[in-house]
Amino acid sequence: MRYSSERYNIICSLIPQAGSQFAKKAIDVGCGEGVFTKMLWGKGYESLGIDINEEKIAVARKQFGDSRLRFEIGDANKIKLPSKSIDLVLSLELIEHLEDPQLLLSEIRRVLKTGGLLVISTPNRCSLEGLGGRILAKLRRGRWNAWDDTHKTIFSSSEFMRLLRQKGFEPIKVIGYYYFVSVYPFKSLPCLVRLQESFGFIRFTHSTRCLLNKIGFDTICVCALKDNRILER
């Protein structure tokens, strides 16, 4: 889908090319079928993707396996790597699935080198879409879960920033991205979603501007360790 490719392009633009400033090791935590792990490889990193889902890892290995592009079954809360061994950590749409989000961030901090980067994203409870979803969920006497029953915690953008800082990361860049749907409050109805996708009614955009970047459906953060803000401008 077009908005999926545009999201990919946003993430890609946030990943620095591996070069003299960086060594060449990156890990994609919760890599799924490996699309973003391959993107890290394309940026020049020796890339490892880990995921607890064996079927997705099998697909990733079949599609993208390479000597510099590896995939392993692994627990995000117990990454099997030495401390301070990774230059860049990518973790997209994972933290909201975990029972203990803080444990994930502690483990990422353990494996990340001094001066390394974390690029992380999660749905935003205080978004335009979240507002519509919560109203609909309330009418149904349910709980809004950002359209996914496996989500455990949906953060607001402010809560997410606060948690990152508490765990030793400093957000350098914050991006919010948006899906604009013609029949907005009813996005959760599958028949309408298919109709809207078929006729191109879903629109995608993003913003780094203050406030606008805090109310997107998804929050993407580029973070450095607090004692090494190497990309701060």
C-alpha cells in the first residue's frame, strides 16, 4: 500500500549511512519478516533481525538471508548480544506489545554502544485517530487498542517521551505520522477499510513540527544516550 511505502521512506530517512562516525553493527528488535532489517543492510550495516515469531523469521531468512544480514529467533527482553556491542537499534511497533516496556528499553540500553542511536516507534493514544477510536470503543463498551488485540499498552506521545528519558535516552527528533481516512471514525470496520483502500481514500502524511508531531497516530523517535547526544543540532 502507498502509505506503507511512505512510512518505510520516513524510517529510512532517519537511519544514518554507516561510515566513519559509526561502526557497522545494527539490530532490528522485533523485525517481523525483515523488511527494515534489509533496509539497515542497505545502509551499510552488518544487520541482525530478531523476533520471537518463528514463522516470520523463516520468511525473513528465505527472502533476505545474507552473510551481513542475519535473522534469529529471540526474545526482545533478553537480547543475546554482549553489552555495548551495537551502534544502532531499530525497534518499530514492538514496545506496545510487551507486558513490561521498561525491560525492553533497559535491554536496548545494555547492548547499545556509547554514542549509539535508537530509532523506536509506537502508536499514540492522544492522536486524532485515537480519539475517534476511543469514542467508538466507548460506544461499544470496549477498550481502544489501536486496532490490534495483542497491544498491551498504548502510550500518549508525552508518556512515551517521559519513559524514554527515564530509561536514559534523549529524543533528538520526534515525528508523528497520520492516516487520513474519508470515513474517519469507522476505520475499524473491515468492509469500509477495504473500500477506502481500493479507491485510494486513505492518505498519509507526517510532521516534525512541535505539537503536530505529538498528535500523529504513530510516534517515531530518534534517540541518543543522554551522555552522548551525537546528532543534536
